Amino acid sequence: MNLIIELPDDQVTALREQAERFGVSAEAYARQLLERDLREHDRGHLNRAPRHISQVIAEIMADAPLEEFAKRRSHR
């Protein structure tokens, strides 16, 4: 599969710098990143037991600032 990705100049520069550190082309480095991310994604889905929706919501909301909850309650 061929894939074309449009990146802002600063991200292109960062990609090239990282690739150079690893001694590979920017294209090869980007491919390695995508492959790693997809492997981790697959592993996460295979190893994850089904959870109740309340557990998923609690996990998502764990990092929400408390003042956001206060705002929501005051709008009722």
C-alpha cells in the first residue's frame, strides 16, 4: 500500500531528525512508527477483556479537572 501524508514543515523536520538519529530514511522511520503503533493496537485489543461502559467512562473522566464537573452540575 502506498500512503501519502501531508505534514506541517515543523513535523517534517522533526521526522527527518528522528530518522537520522536511527540511521534510516524519514520514510522508513515513519513506517516503523506506524507498524509499532498498529502492533500495540492489535495487542491491546486482543488482551483486553470486555469492560462495562461505566468502567470505560470512569477511565476517561479520571483526568478531567474537578471544576469541569462543577460547571456541569451548575448548568442543570
